[in-house]
Amino acid sequence: MSEAGDLTTKVKRYAKVSSALTKTAARVAGEKVFGIDIDHDAQSQEFTLLMGSLKGPLMKVAQFLSTVPDALPDVYTRDFTALQSQAPAMGWPFVKRRMASELGPEWRTRFQHFDEHACAAASLGQVHKAVLLDGSVAACKLQYPNMSASLETDLTQLRFALKLYEKTLGALKTEEILAEITHHLRQELDYAQEARHMQAFFQVFKENSSIHVPSPHDALSTRRLLTMSWLEGVPLKECVEFSQETRNLLAKRLFQAWYYPLYSYALLHGDPHLGNYTITPDHGLNLLDFGCVRVFDPLFVTNILALYEALETGDRDKEAAAYEAWGFGTLSHELIDALHLWAEMLYEPILDNRVRPIQEGNRGHEGRERAARVHKTLRELGGVRPPREFVFLDRAAVGIGSAFMHLQAELNWHDEFHALIDGFDPDAVKTRQETLELSTSHS
């Protein structure tokens, strides 16, 4: 697209989003500051409908905001979390133009068959099923047009939203949150990078017969088109009617799919929502999306485990040292107490050595009350600046926990966790990570 076209796209998008975001922000701030009652259900549905029609990074921005404690009323969190699966697909004329721009005007000669109708549509692109010239079945993930221009506009809105959050609520200082989200949203637009992430996860699980990763077709891929092998399966969200035994098995494999890369390669899948997994007929797990991947320094993973061990043994000095090592800086006793409540919520299922659901009874209500106490304390103490690494670790933990709740799985999470971390060696992790040839520079 021309520079003038990009500018037109940005201006139109900025006007739509600014109007909606400003209206929402004013209403939420009015309620917080002046006690004005607003209809959150109607307002959330209005804003969610706008974002779904605009597609693009803004949908992911909304999902990120929904994970910031108390940044949005509960109804916004509910509606924004559902955005991923609600994006309308591009029509066939758009698809033909986009494919021609990526693979050339004769692009259809490179496929035996290309399905005109998208089989999936999400925030940044949509997927078409195809048959390659050798007869193999493939998935073609095609990025929507003008996403780069849309991204920069949406990041401007994110800066505004986070600054409003700081001024009206103030529990978190958001510079590092913004930097991390900005980096990863830009990264998600680069499908060549996603192909490298996919190949890395393929290597991680190549010896595991129960966890499957597609392989990219480089000759049919660009930075805005990713062609990969097709993995047949039913969506994870449809597995709730399976037997308890089967749901437990799926949860165990999902647990391994998320935690094994983290503690063996310092590699994190940062977007574990239900739409990124399907289930094979023999109850294997297909991993489908690798746009949001975080590569950590193995020493940071050591710090994750140090905090776990401090909570397990009740060692508050070691806990304080772990927060400092994470990058929270030197903290007062009051701030440490507030972070302790957060850490207990995050680590609770893997500290409890018995078979149980990931969240018990009315713990959801208790969790929200505890989160509110943490938020109130942090605000009263002037706020805390989370390190960049915290952003995706916390988001992913919330996402994977939601998947376990959806499955209504019951496992000994403590035993599953220890099976993966016992014998942890950061030097061995670094050696394994180097074989994947992925950079740890804010990856």
C-alpha cells in the first residue's frame, strides 16, 4: 500500500477507535471518580463490536488489558476475552488479491486446491485449507491487509489506555508493560518469525507422540503468509462432554505442552487460549499458533523456581530476594506482603500436593477479592513497576488456568509440576535453548 494509503487507513482507524475508547474511558473514569453508574454490559458490547469489525492488533490490545488487574470492569474482561474467535473473515475477492500480493499472480498454480472459504478467522489473519501439488494438506494463514498501519494506531490507543489506568487506579506503573506488549504485537505481524517459533516447538516435541506441532512450508510462506502442514482435530472447547478420565488426560498433555518448554528450554507460549489447540482422535494435542512466543534467559526461569521454593518453604527472605531477582527492584515489607498475595494465587495449585481442580469451589470469587486487596494495597503504596518478563508469564498462567477450568480437570498439579522441574539445571537449559537458534533479546 502507498504511504498516502497507509495514512488514510491510520486516520480512519484512529478516529473510530479514539471516539469509542474516549467514550469508554470517560464513563469508566466517571464511575471510579464520581460514582456515576453506567451500563457496563451495553458499553462493553458496543466497544467489542467495534473492535471485531476493525480486526487487527486492537483486539489483542483489548485482551491484554483484560488481564491487567482491575483495569476494566468484569464485563469488559469477559467480552474482550471472547474477541479472538469472533472476527469476521475476508471475502474471496480480498483473499485472491492478498494471495497474489504474497505469492504472485499465478499463485493458484502452486496448489492443487485452495478453499475459498476461511476455516478460521482471528484478530490478525484467517486460515484457509489447501492441498499442495504433492497431495499433502496444508493450512494457509493469511494476514489481513494494512495490519502494520493498524498496529501503530492501536499502540497509540494502548498508551492512552495505560496512562489513564495509571492516573485513575495507579496500582501498576505501566512503562514495561507497554514496552513488552509493543514488542510482541509487532513480532506477531512477522509470519517468518512465527515460522521460526513453530520450527522450534516442533523440535521441542519431536519425540513426544502425544503433542503435535505443524511444520512450515517455507517456499509457500512470506512475512504475511504462513503455510504449514494441516493437523486434523476437534477444538479443545468442544471437549467438555468427554469423560472425566479423558479430560484429565487432555489437561495433563496441555500442562506438559505449556510447562515443558518453559523449564527445559526457557521458552514460553504466551497465548494459551482454547482456540490455539485441537484434539486428535486418539486424544493427542495439536498446537496451532506460535505468533506469541517469549524466549527467556534461563536465569530468569531459575528465579521463577526460586519464588516457588520460597512459597513452598515459607521463607520470606528468599521470597523477597526472588521478587528482586525477577526485576521488581528493592521493595518495602508492605509491597512484599502485597506481592505475596498475588504469588499465592498464581502458584496455589502447584503448591497443593493432592488431586484437585485448578480452582476449587467459590475460589473464583475469593480470587477476585484477593486481587482487589492486592490492587488496593499497591495503589496506596504508590504502585509497583512489573518487569517485562512478568507480562506474558502472568497472562499465560491465567490463560492456561482458564483452559483447565473449561476442561473441569482434576489432577495432582503439584506432582505434574515436579515431574518437569526436578533436576532443573539452567546450564543444561541454555545448551538446549541454543540448539533452537532463537534470540533471548526481548523475544
